[in-house]
Amino acid sequence: MSAEQLAVDPVAAARRLLGATLTGRDVQITVVEVEAYGGVADGPWPDRAAHSYRGPTGRNTVMFGPPGHLYTYRSYGIHVCANVACGPDGTAAAVLMRSGVVVDGLAAARARRGAAADAALARGPGNLCAALGITMDDNGIDLFDPGSPVRLQLNDAVPGLAGPRVGVSQAADRPWRLWVAGCPEVSAFRRSPRAPAPGASD
């Protein structure tokens, strides 16, 4: 399993990442919820909700490739969120890691997440990063490098449900969030109050 399997469109990459294993700093999770993001206006997957929509900057360069690298950012200036760059090198796209099941390293995850219930240890993108010890300093690392502090292993694809993305005000109706049905670790859907009425957004 290699990064080349992620050199595809963002939704296909998201399907490939559902059920993958992320390992970081003594904690291992199985990914059970992901969210796909495209790129620039004149690219193959224009996406107004993507950080890369207006072109490359110092902040979003990792989204432009190569695939399999970690793109981190802060949500609301507080919570670190982790994305996996996908698509061909030079084309912006990424998949947000939204939720996971802790399968190893429960003690370390609990130490980082405090009194959270086990199902909530890596539920939501900020909590997932906290459980794995992912920081902004991890931006740009190669997730397929055995020496990286955070590593990704692609497993056999698992079936998932699809629906609108969480909390975005642009392109809010796209069914680009995928999750494993019946998992208590999957985060709740919350539509952004700034998004148009359902059915009125790309």
C-alpha cells in the first residue's frame, strides 16, 4: 500500500482512507470518518470550501502534493486538524481525518484527552489530532515514511455512508463526508449556520 493509491480525485481518496490506520506517538486509530476537499477554481475539482481554492500559499502548500503528506491547520485558531494530501502531485486536494477508533495506546490517548469517554477519544478532527499527539509541527511529513512520527497504513476498503460536509458555508451540500455506519466514534452532523438552505449550495 503506497501513497500512489491516493493520487486520485478527493472523493475516491476519501473512500480509500476510510478504514485506514493512523499511528502516532504511541496511539493507533482506525479511521471511521473522513471529509474530502478539492482545490482551485480552474482545477479538476474546484471547491470553494477548500483552503486551496484561491491558490497556493505558505499555509496550504502541502495540499498541492505530493499525495500522502500531512497537511495540518488550526480550526478557530485552537484545535489542530489533520488532512492527507491526495490527487496527482501539483493538483490541490486533501482529505480531512474527522474521527477514529482508538485500537491501541488507550492509556496515552486518555492522558492527552482527559476524562473523555473511549468512544469520544478521537471523535472529531481536533480530538483525533489530540489523541495521536499531532501538532502543527507535523505539517508536511510523509505519512508513508517509516521514520515519520505519524504514519498511515491503507487497509482493505470498507463500505461507508456519504452525506454533506460538516460546518462549511461554501459548497455545503456536497456529499463529500464519508463515515462507517453504526460507529459511536463518528461525529454528529452540524450544518454551518452561514450555509445556504439545503439544496441551495453547490
